[in-house]
Amino acid sequence: MQLRDCFIAALGVVVFICIQQGISWVTIFDSVNEYILLFTFLTIAVILVYVKMSERPKLTYETYLRLDKVLDSQYLESEAAGNRVDEEHLFIIVHQAFEIWFKQILEDLGGVITTFQIPDFDDRKHLSTITKKLGRIALILKLVVQHFEILETMPPAVFLNFRKYLKSGSGFESLQFRLIENRFGLQQLAREAVKGQVYKDKLNSTQKMKAVESEEEPSLFTVVKNWLKNVFTTCTERDSQNYLSSINTAVSKWAKDENTDENQKVDKDAFEQILTKETYKGLYDEDEKRHSLSFEAFHGALLISLYQDEPEFQMAYMTLKLIMDVDCLISKWRHTHVLMVHRMLGRKMGTGGSSGYDYLKSTNQDTYRVFIELFNLSAFLIPDEYKAERKPYTIPKCGKISSPN
Ligand code: HEM
């Protein structure tokens, strides 16, 4: 109960007593008017005090940032057990710093996904917001990966002095990390289980609800896939050059070039496979473990990459580049974390019950790279000298490409 609520309750009691007592006071005061005067006076005084109490405390640096809470949230379990290990303070601070940045990443990732879902999505207008947010996510990830270096200033032997106080607590239970993975588009089947338990088994019921929600919400992968499909379908609908046959022609010219070194010979079979819907199988062979780009989405991405310097694709290319940056940086996060864990624990089990180093290594593989197809796509780029010229186009809206003539 807030102070204000207590005050209202007390006021109720005072008014009640006043009314009760009023019957006899009327006899004490000379007239009813004097009684009313006193009662009015008391009421005004009470209102003034109430208004004063309702005022928000003065906004200062400390109150605005809730520093009282933030700076009072480093609770050393070793100290509570009467055996303070100073480095536990650093251990907590570094984890909290990660979580704060995870929160900002989730905020920006949510913003990117929502923007992609705008019904009247307009490349020229919305890709600018998207690239700003993706760029920031990439910068934050670069920054937090460096936090591990700070933690590594703590010698493994010192970590051992307070590790027992962590009991079964582990980063494995970080809800925000799971939300980032899910919102980015990590497929649940891609996840490595720990002793038959999936990540949700380690969360409490409220956290579990949030995790399930995030699994069901559209991920960055889903919205990007839809966007790429739109780019492709609208381009090929109106493109008289026929994009697919122009690739075929370019590849044939390239394959015939006798100056090409043996090791760099064009893989015509691979190109043939991506050129029709029937033969296209995606660029990743463990489809069941992950989402996969559709034929149209793949060609949307290829089209953007091939013609990245043309005005209508510059922002789109920047978007794809930043998505790949973020994908890389999440892998870097996993890689740096696993190396640090190896240094701290050797091959000991984790407090969360996993095999530790081996488990974490298994999370740093291709199945965990949500946008791996964008990387594989580089095998289908074509040198400028063979590539068909594109007529200059303008794109009034994504999905509505019009030729100037
Ligand atoms: C001395 C430092 C650290 C050690 C020894 C350590 C150890 C481990 C181990 C062994 C695991 C596997 C699960 C388990 O069995 O517990 C794990 C998972 C995890 N840790 Fe750390 N960790 C450290 C620091 C951090 C930091 C600073 C973060 C930042 C948030 C973090 C976040 C995570 C996350 C998110 C997972 C789950 C990874 C996954 O399942 O893919 N850890 N950690």
C-alpha cells in the first residue's frame, strides 16, 4: 500500500470521527455556521496536504535513472555467506550490463520487425529506420562481446572461490537471451537439449509464457523472407528482361571464358539448380532444423546483391548487410563466451547442468546461424563484366516498381 493510500484511509477515519463528534460540537459552538467553518477549514487543510503528498518527487539524475534500485542490486552471495569474494562484484556487474544491453537489443529488434510488418511498407521510407536500428544492434553486440574480456581479468581460481554460491544458477536461464534468439528467428529444432531438457524447462511460469509468446510471434527471419519475396515478385512481374534468363545467359558467358582459372570454374549445375522453382532446394541441407528462404525470397536477396549499387537497391543491400553483421556478431558472442567458459572451467560441468564447454561449442554451429543462406548466396554472385545491365528503375513503394517510360 502506498503512503497516499494510507493517507486516504486515515482521512476517512478523521471525517467519520468529525461527523460523529459534530453532533455534540454543534452544542459547543455558538452556531451551526461556526461548525461548518471549522469543518471547511479542516477539509481544505487536508486537501492541501494530500495534494502536496501526491506531487512526484523532484526529478534528479538519480530519481530519473532509478539509481537507488540499480546501484543497490549487487548482492554478493559470498558476502551473505560470510566469505566475501571481491571478484563476485565484477561477476554480477558484467552480467547485469549484458542484460541491460539485451533489453535494448530486444527493443530495437522489436522495432525492426514491427516496421517490416507495416501494411503499406515503403522501402524508401522504412528501410532507413530499419537500417538505423539494425546498425545499433550490431554496435551493441560488438560492445558486449568485449565485456567478456573484462570478466577474464578475474582469474579462474578466484572464480572457484565463489562459484559454489551460485548453486544451479546459470546464464542458461537468461530469458532475454532466449527472446533475442527467438525473435531473430532461431528454429526450436535447431537447439541442443541439455539432458533432455529444452531451454524453457529452466524458466519459471511467467518467463515460460514470455518465451512461448516470442516463439509464436513473427521473427526477423519471417518478415525479411516476406519482404525479399515481395522485392522479387514485383521486379520480375514488370521486368521485360526476365531476370532469371538474364542470369542464365550471364553464367553461360562466364563459363565459356577461357581465361578463368581451373579452381574458379563456374559451377553451372549449381546455378541451374537455383534457376527454377522445381529444382531449387534452398541453400542449406538441414532444412528440418531451420527456416529456409523460399525460391522467391532467395532471388529477392540475389537480385539485391547483384544490383546493390543501383539506387533502388542501395538501402535494401545495406539492410541485408546489417542482418548478416548481426548474425555474425551473435556467432561471435557464442564463440567468445565458449572460449571464456573453457578458460574458467576447463571441461567441468556448468552450474546449469550442461557439459559446459562441449555443450556451448555445439551451440556455435551452422544450425544456429539463422541467416546462413545470405552467406551461401555469395556463391551465386556474377562478375560485373558478365552481368546483364538493368534499366534504371524507380521504386515508388516496395512491391510497386515502375519504369520511368
Ligand atoms: C565466469 C563466467 C561465466 C561462466 C563460467 C559461464 C558458464 C556457462 C556455462 C557452463 C553455460 C552452459 C549452461 C550451464 O551448464 O550452466 C553457460 C550458458 C550461458 N551463459 Fe555463461 N558463463 C559465464 C559468463 C556469462 C556471461 C557474462 C553471460 C552474459 C549474459 C553469460 C550468458 C550465458 C548464456 C545466455 C548462456 C546460455 C547459452 C546457450 O544455451 O546457448 N554467461 N554459461
